[in-house]
Amino acid sequence: MQDSEPTHTLLFGLTLHEGRSENLHEGCLEARRVRNEVNRLDDEGWDWNDIHDTVVDNATLVKNTTQLLVQKAFKEIETYHANKDDGWSRPFPYIHEPYPMRMNHNEGYALTVDDSGDVRFRVSCKPYNYVKGVLRGNPDHLERVKNALTSEAWRVGVAELVYKHDEWQLHMTVTHKQHTVGVPEEADTVVGVDINEDCVALAAMNRTTGDVLDSVVIEYPDIKRVRHEYFTKRKRMQKVGQTAFETVVRTEERDFVHDQLHKVSRDVTRWVSQFNDPVIVFEDLKDMRESINYGTRMNRRLHSLPFAALRDMVTYKATWNGVPSDDVKPEYTSQRCPRTDCLHKGRANRHRKRFKCKKCGFQDHADRKAAVCVAQEWFTKQNENVPSLETLPRVKKVRRTASGLCEEADSHGPIFGSGVHRHGTSAQGESQVREELKTVAPT
Ligand SMILES: [Zn+2]
């Protein structure tokens, strides 16, 4: 295990209830003056201790806020000195735009969760000069800040107040205190992840034996359906020029997709937590974007779902549980045969959700197989032999839906807790499962 302090940056808009917007603006002007003053005195050759004391004494801001601003200005100058040989230019001695106010929690600003679950803020530019209101932002960030405010394990960090896109915003960090996250290299279980437009597939491999311990395909057809519906709706509105409604629709869609992805990411981390010292392995998205040879399907996949969002949520929740994540290059994971004595790759191996190797005849659910390939790539990355594939477990599918169906699912399946509807309980489902079994070719 290694010590690390995972820090997350969160972004919120501010809805003001009390105090004037002008106060915030004045604060940012004073912040600019502080920043410029530090640069001016440094330029005149002042000692940094003297700069610090003089500037802090003369500023009208909350003292702690001025100290943070002076530190930031020093850091800019230090960065310049450390990099000037590489051609970095000196920070501008005088900037003209308002400068972000930089504040410590419970000093320059404070957050609290009220009874209705809203997060309330208080920003004080000057002592005893408050602006108050509520934070708004994406549900994911709101959940994280609430967690940090109510949990002993998290620290609410520094926030910067900026005016951007016609609104006041708070950019802030939350940090886990003395958090221990496993080291990927020491993992016992390698969980490959394959994210698609309508499902995410997971395959867990034992590090030592290479056995595929278990796998699951979590389907989320509602996300795809709703995104398509909203897409059509927006197109129609654009045609008749209803831009205001369009924004509302976009927000609705974003909230829905976000909420669903959240639940899916929780399903993923819950499933992963059953294994011994796991590492979660994703395909490197950057690599996917840079590559142009993965074909239209890959490109469509990239743009058709907020992959980065789901991946980010899984990583975040896993880190919370002490589970590390890692990346591999997406080396034909969707097209390659997973049998180590074959490894044939070709686009023709895959047809929708079916994978059938044109060379050796191996068949499987295409996404589950892709997840197995991702795990295998991780062995390659560690310079370890990719274990030969003996047998694959039955393909299990669960469905995460937005309907009330999953809400009332009190009969918890052995795979997940509430909220996930298991397949394969009806007679038809059973035969489907049996068919999946048959198509997993014995080696
Ligand atoms: Zn093959």
C-alpha cells in the first residue's frame, strides 16, 4: 500500500441570497492589487519576508486570504526562476483583469449542508462582510463536496472565486486525509473494463493463475435511449429557434445521464470490491483519441457516451475504497482473439455483440471478451506472461434501468444490492444463459 492524498477539483456556480455581487467584484480587484504589489516589490529587489508582511498588513481582505494570494504570487515567480533557462517568461508585473480570490475553508469562505440537502456558502472578502447563498453545479460535484463536509476522512481545501461566463464560480478542492490506495503492481486481481454506449463489461482475472474468476455485463439501455431522445428533441428545437428551451433540455439530459452513470459506477465498484486486492484497468482514452486506425466503431464509441465521466466516477469511488486504477493501450481489444495460442485480430471477428474468431472459432459475448483482453493487456504491460485462457465463466448480465422496476427489486441478487435487476430468471432468460454457455468454446 502507498500513502497518497487524492485531491479532487470541484466547480460550482453561486446563487446569491444575501450580500451584493459588487462585494465579490471588489474582493477580486483587491486580490489583483495584492498580486501586482508582490510582483512590483519583488522587481524592486525587496526581501520576500518583508514583501509578505508589508502586503498582508496593507490589504483590506481577510488576512488568511491575503496570505494565500501572496503565496500564490511567490509561487508564480519561483516557477519562473526554475524554468527561465527553458525560455519561460517572467510573470506579467501588472495584470489588468480581476484576480481570483483564494480562500481557506472556514477562513475566507465556509460551506455547510442545510436541512434540504443544499450546500450553502459564505464568502467574506473583507472581515465581517459576507455574501451568502447556495452552490449549484453538477450532481456529482455536489455529492462529493457534501461527502467531504460530512466525513471525517475528507478535508475541504482551498477555493478560488472567479467571475466567468457571466456568473460567479467557486473552484475548490477536496482531499482525502492519510488515504491509502493499493499499488497497481501489487494487485492480486486484475479487473479489465470495457465501456460501451449501452453497457460496461468487467472481467476479473487472478494475477497468479490467470483464471478468469468472474465477469459481468452491466447494461444501461436507458442512457442510450434517453440520449437519443434528447438529441432528437434538441434538433427539433434548434430548427424553430427555441434556444432557451434547448438549454433546459440539455440540463435535464445531463442530470439524467449523470445520475444513471453514478449508479452504474457504484455497481462497478461494488462488484470489484468482492475480489482480493484488485486493480481496475481501463483502456487509455488519450491513446484512443490519438489513434485514427481503430475504425469508425471506436470513434463512435468515443463520442457517443461520456466515457470519461463514467471512468472518472469509477476511479473516484474505487480510490475512495482504496482500490487503484490503471491504464493500458487499447491494442485491438475489441477485435483480438483472447486465446493466447491464437491472438488473431480482425474487424470481421466481431459482429455487434458477438465475437467469433475467424481463425480458431472461439466465440463469446463481444464486450465481455473485450474486458478479458483489457486485463490481458495489463499483464503485458507488467512484462508478465499473459496466462493462457482455460475456461470462461458463464456470461452474467445485469440491467440498470431508470424505471421503477429496479427500485422495487427487493430480491437482491447475489451480484449486487438493490437497484439492479437480474436477468435470467424467466424461462426465456434461462435458455438465453444456456446458449451463452454453449458459445464459450472449450479450450
Ligand atoms: Zn482465435
